[in-house]
Amino acid sequence: MVMTDSPQPLDPELIEEWWALYHRLVRDVAYRIGGSVAEAEDVAQDTYVRLVEHRGTLSNPKAWLTTVASRAALDRLRAHEHSRRTYVGPWLPEPLVVDDALPVEDRITLDESVRMALLVVLEQLTPEERTAFLLHDVFALDFAAIAEIVGTSNEAARQLASRARRRVSAARPARFAPDPATARRLCERFAHACSDGDLDGLVAVLAPDVAGDFDSGGLIAGAPAGELRGAEPVAAQLLRSLGGPALDFVVVPVNGEPGVVVRRSGRVVAVISFMFGPDRITIIHGVGNPEKLRHLNVDRG
């Protein structure tokens, strides 16, 4: 009887080398698929454990890690789909706020694919469409790899990505990119008006047909379940939720674009992201659900 050696665990030094190279990619994939910072961290931990427990060789660790992370993120997205569909108000992604204390290699990469406007549109897709679109159009995976991750044929994976691309193109709002100084100035005017309870000042910084959506819970509890339209209705809702001297408004990058973080006694209680026109704010997304802000308050009890 011929005895064969069983597959051996990976060299620990290789594991650490590969993880140092690709753990940011793992987080990037997981956040874009799930829209959750907390779950991206969980996926990263699960993926690392899978790497440590792997037996045998890995000829392409980057592809292997991307596949494992994508499957884990897709499984979580599928599991939470019902709760997202029945959520009171719009389901907005967990915001990414730049933390200068966090090493660059531990931050999720900020680019066009994490803009809040795109992530909100992606919530309209099925988990399979969202995953196929992101893996192909953002991470440049081929359809054979995507089919394996999603659990379908190559042609079906191609159709998922194509259908998602059409839906994203149809639903994604046109993006105007003002110069950074203009965008920051609009954010500062917005923050000052909210802090002062200045309805006229807030209306003045909003486009007449501004669209606003606000998730449920926390500081923004009581916001309407649907989208608000118009400068005065949006401004009035914002001041009902966010007006008052007890709150501190700080202009910071949110998902790679100028936004506003709202704090009370040092804790983040809301994050506001924007889209801009030439001289006004055109779209507002307000996240106030404490569960979606937990990652921003981990060191504050």
C-alpha cells in the first residue's frame, strides 16, 4: 500500500506576507458588496482564519483571498436581504469617515466605487447582481471566477453584471464635481446653519429641488420613510433632527467626498453625505442609526 503525504499547512511567514499585501483588498471587496464597515471587518477576520487553516499550496493567493472574501460577503448580503427590504426608511450604507489615527493600509480604499450615491443605487440590485457588477466592473474579475463565487454559469454571471450595469446607469444621479474649496464651503455653510437653527440659511445652501433621504432610528428618528424633495421640506426635517447648540458639526471626508459628522459629547450621532451642483447641495443622505455608526464610536464607550 502506497502512503501519500497529507496536504500541509501554509508557511506562517507566507501567510503574514500575503495578508499584509492583500488584507486591504479583502476589506475593499467586502465593504462594496455589503455596504457595512462592521461586516467588512468580520469578513476579513473569517478570510484570515480560512487562510491560516488552508492545507496545500496556493498558486494565486490574491485570487484565492478575493474569492473567499466575496463568497463570505455575498452570503452575509443574502442573509440580510429581507431585513434590508423591510427596513423603515431607506437602507443607507454605513458611512466611511476618514480616521487619521488609522494606518493607511488598514483603511478601506476610497474611490468612485464607494461614493454614497453609487452605494445607494446598488441597494436596488439583487445580491447576485450587485456582486457580479462589483467584481467585474470594479475589481476586474473574469466571469468564470464570478460564476464560481455566485454559483451560476459563466453566461448567467455575464448577464447578471450586464443587467446590473444597465440598472445602475439608469438610476445613478448625474454627478457634478465642484472644486474642493467650493464643496467644503457648501458643507461649512450647511453645518453653520444646522448649528444655529437657521432655516433661511439652510434653505439658501440647498438646491430648490434638493432630494434628501434619512434612515430611521437615533438622532434622525421620525424622518419620513420616503425621499423628501424641495429645499424647505428638507431643511425643516434637518433642523427638527439636527438643529441645536448641544450638537457639534464637523466637516470631514465621508465616502471620499466632503460631508458632515454630527457629534454629541464626543460621540458620532449622525453622518451626512452630499452631492453638489455648481453652487448648491443637490442630494443629502443622512445616517443616524446607531448600529450603522458603531464603528465610529468604538473608542468612546
